[in-house]
Amino acid sequence: YLFDDRRFDTEYKQTVWSGFVSGTVAEVPAGKIVAVAGLEYQSDQIESNPDEVARDGLFFGFFSDGGAQGEKFVRSAYAEIDIPLIADKPLFRQLDVNLSGRILEDEFYGGASTYSSKVGWRPFDSLLLKASYGTSFRSPNLRENFLQPQTGFLTLFDPCVVPLGATRPDLNNTDGPDVYDPTLETRDIETIQRCQNEGLDPFSLNIGGASTFSTEVAATGSLDLDPEESTSFTAGFSFEQPFTDSFDLSFGASYYDIQVTNSVVTPSAQFIINDCF
């Protein structure tokens, strides 16, 4: 017999051009206001080339993979400023605010902006209270955009097949096949109607047989995806014991609330079937 192998050649290329300026922009009674501003250009490229065995599904299992080919760029400008508001005052040993923001242009998804604000308050030297709020933006990555058809075999459940639990022996012909009994039906009326809309008979389809089948399933990237966006809020504290020099002790806690919208996910084949029917 012959036994072949399955080969891939994948290359990522990333080019980044960036420049920034930073320094002190002013002095206030609480300290120095420092800032940074910059520009950035990023280009990402993927070339993932399978040999014919991988591309055409000639290996055992017959799963195929078309690789991925594509390129895109992102341009952005950003700025950040750190402002000391109060220092060395009763209950305000330190109060700082940090503000930052970025505007960007994605080749496929257009313009977007993100920002973040942070505050730190130290009422005593040993206690720091902190909080932040911000947004984020993530355009789909190279694989999510440019993946070529990739297949595999999964065992899937067909909701239009007559369930085994909804059949009984034919009382008029006990030697014949089982028949459908509507009183034993467990499927939703909407599921039955959708099967009929597809031209299938959900009362006789594969009656008495299996309701799961090994099926070849394909997945691929898409340029129609929406970018992921999120908002986040955090709050916390840290404390260092100031009572004795015999030992060190510090502890703290943080609270996070992060909400992501338009998450990029790959729906499973069974999820798609269940969603349709």
C-alpha cells in the first residue's frame, strides 16, 4: 500500500512603521504633566499554501484545507497624557488622571476610535485607590478574513428525520416496519413546519433509521464580518501595611466589568442546523 503525507507552508509577514514624540508639556503644583503622541502604520500578510494532498483532501479522513491568502493594513494616530491633580495634601497624598485615545483606519472596516481614562487616588502613602474606563476595537484577524475552505467530517443530528421515540409497531402488520405515531411526537411544531417548507416529509423521512449522519462540513473566512468592540470598567485598591518595619505585607483587590459586542466566532455545523430548524 501507499502512505502519503500532508504538507503546509505558512508564512506571516508584518510591517510596522511608527513614530512618536513624548515629554513634559507643563508643570503644575502637583508635578509635571507628561504626554506622548504618535502615528503608526501596520501591514499584515498571510500566505498559507497546502500541497495537493491537503488541498484536495487526499489524506486518510479526506479532510481538505485550502490554506489562506490575504493582506490588509491599519493606520492609526494616538495620544496619551498623564496629569497630576493634587499632591502632598491631607487625604490627597496623590491624585492623578491618565487620558488616552486612538483613531484608526482599517483597510476593510473603515474608521474607528478608542479611548481610556484612569484615575489613581492615594489618601495615605500606604493606600492606593484606582479605577479605569475604556473602549477597545479589534478587526477580524488574517485567518478570520482570508481562510480558504477547510473541511472535516462531523456526526450531525437531522431534526427532520422521524425520531425513534415517535414510532411504534404497525398493529395491522406486526412483521412490517414501524409507523409514525403523532401522539409520541417530541419536536416543536415550528421545527416540523420548517422541514416541510424545505420540501421534506418529517413524518416519514428515514423512519426507523438513524437520525445522525457523518457529514462533510466546510468553514471559510469572510470579509463581511463586523469588528469586535468592547467597553471595560475596573476598580480596585492596594494597601501596604505601615505599622511596623519588622515585616512587609501588601494586599489588594480589583473588580472588572468587560462587555464585548460583535464577537467573532465560528458557529458549529450543528448550531447552524438547529438555528435554521
